[in-house]
Amino acid sequence: MSNKYITSVEERRLNGEDREDEEDDDEGNEKGMEAWERAYADERSWESLQEDESGLLRPIDNSSLHHAQYRRRLRALSAASSTARIQKGLIRYLYIVIDFSRAAKEMDIRPSRGVVVAKHVEAFIREFFDQNPLSHIGLITLKDGIAQCLTDLGGSPDSHIKALMGKLEFSGDASLQNALDLVHGYLNQIPSYGHREVLILYSALSTCDPGDIMDTIQKCKKSKIRCSVVGLSAEMYICKHLCQETGGSYTVALDESHFKELVLEHAPPPPAIAEFAVSNLIKMGFPQRAAEGVISICACHKEAKVGGGYTCPRCKARVCELPTECQICGLTLVSSPHLARSYHHLFPITTFNEVASSSFNNPQHKLPKTCFGCQQTLPLPGKKPSLRVACPKCNQHFCLDCDIYIHESLHNCPGCESQNSKAVTEE
């Protein structure tokens, strides 16, 4: 009896081990690679290395790389603005069209194209409202050959992000024509002072359309809707043609960091279309904050709420957030800080100059040892690129992090502002 029992236990153990081995083999076959290959593919560690001058592999200096990309973009913007006086639209109505077709399941960007797009759209929405406080965003998804409006045009970043993160489902084909028809129907009702824009984040290599997309493109062009596309796969002729006809830009991302850079380029307002470059007077209301203990019906959500919110100065209706448009009288409601923050696009800060290495060897020209912004010690130049920049107006020196913060968030030079305050106090 004991020998039979031991034999049966060993047989069950062996059979269990065989089943586990078969399951492991099945998983490996499904992935198409061995376990050690999957580990390297998930980490993609080779992308964090670069070859130096001596031929050795070194880790990539991400901060220097980020600053180099930022400086290149800043120089391009300053060169474009210096050639001609460009008028920019401060009140933008932007629809973000996100491809949620089966192509978004592709895992060439980990964990998948769709998840990566959603993550960077969240960052873009917050950056967009930070730079364009008077503007509005709406979200549209593409899947199963249908374009669906996920959120209407609004000025609340949290509501857009919450709706987007709750709908990360990918299936079917993408239809570019259906998306343009839906966007055209919404943006065609926007008043003339608003700048109509569409940003399409496209993962697929084809479009499944019910009709002639060329007619739809001409409708968007006639309605002065600027269409831009950021692709996650190869370049497509129809996307390029759409952007050329409507005055937008078409780019294709190489990897995740490049995709993030391309998307964030659409946060600052683009140059205004010639027909829109006229002066318009816009009626705006500056509502007061409602009392905390008062119960009132919100015009946005059609429900009673206690405390908070804002009161429209024209019709006395209550709204939850600013900026927005009053649902009762149609008055544009903003706050004074929103209006003030919009003006930095009209008067952009001058691009700082990189300090040449020859300046460090000049004994007659004594350079500051600390950054004027953060007061941190500025390192001496080595093999790395320029480690400090200088304002051409006040000649104060700044580190790379302060350079980015001043141009992208602060929009004022601390050195110039300190000189202005000194001049005022002396007077």
C-alpha cells in the first residue's frame, strides 16, 4: 500500500510539473520570445545608453538632452516671431481626437500606445489650461469606425481627465472622416472671435470612412478649422494633406519622449489665421464668489449645491468654475488672473543666450558664481554643453532649470524685474 501511495503522489507531482512547464511554454509562445528576452524588451535598457567620443557606452544625460530640445524649440519660436509680427489667438476652442482603435493596443510603446497617449494627454490638458486660461477643450474618441464625443467643450481639466481615464478601451477601426464631421458640427457654431482647432492623435495606418474624406477636408478648410495630427506609426498621405489644407502641422513620433515633446508643442497658441487677425470686442463678465452657506441651483449641472461657485453679474445664475460661458445669458465669465495670464503670449520673454566657453578664460570679465534665480552654485564648464545662460537685457546668469522655469512658467525675467523695481523705488 505504501509503495502504491508514494508512486501515485510522485505521478501527480510530475504531472503537475509537466502542466506548469506546458503553461510556461504556452505563455512564451504567445509572447513570441523567451523569458530573458521579454525582460530586456520591457525595460528597453538599450535606449538609455549612448556612445561617447572614445567609443564607450555611457548613460544618457536626460537633463541635458531635455534642455537641448527645449532650447532648439525656443530658438525656432523666436526666429519665427522675429521675422514678422504674428498675432495669436488667446481664446481657443480645441478638440482632441484620440484614436482608440485596435491599433492603440500595439505594444511598441510600453505598456501600449493607447495608455501612453492617455497619460500624455492628461499632462497636455493641464499645460494647455495653464498657458491658455481663457480657452476650452473637448475630447473625442475613435473606435469601431465611430467618432464619439467624450466631453463637451469646457474649461475644467479635472472633468476631462476623469472622463478620459474611465474609457481606456480599444477596439475596431478608426474613421478620420467621421471624426472631422463630428468636430465640424461642433466648431462651426463657435463665434468668430474664437480660434477653432483640432489635434488628432492617430495610432492607425488606415482610415475606414463612409464617404469622400476630401469633401470633409474642404468643409473644415472653409470653416477655418486648423487641423493638426501627431502620428504614432508611419506617415500617412491623408493626414499630411489634411494638415496642409487647413494650416495645421503633421508630425510622427519616434518614441514616447518624442511624442510628449510633439504634443506639448500644441499648448502655446499658434499664429492666427489671416481672416481671424482682426480686432474684436468681446463682452466678458467678472463674477463674484458666492457665499459658502448659500444653497442655489447650479446652471452647469442643473442640481442644487451648497456654498462655493460664482454668480453671473448679468443674470445672477450660478456656475461652478471659471472660465466658462453662462448657460442662461451666454456671457463669457472669467476672472482677472485668467485675463492677466493670457497676455504673456503677446509679449514673450526674450530667449536667453548661452554663455560661450571663451568667457570663462577671460580674466577681465568676471562671471557670477551663483544662479541669479535659485542662488545655487553654477558649475564650471567641462565636457558637458553650456551649463549657464544669460539674459541679453540685464546680463544676469541663470542655470538650465531656471531658464526653463522662467520661459515656460514664470514668463518674467527676475533680473529685469529687479532692475525695474529698483528704478521705481529711486524715483
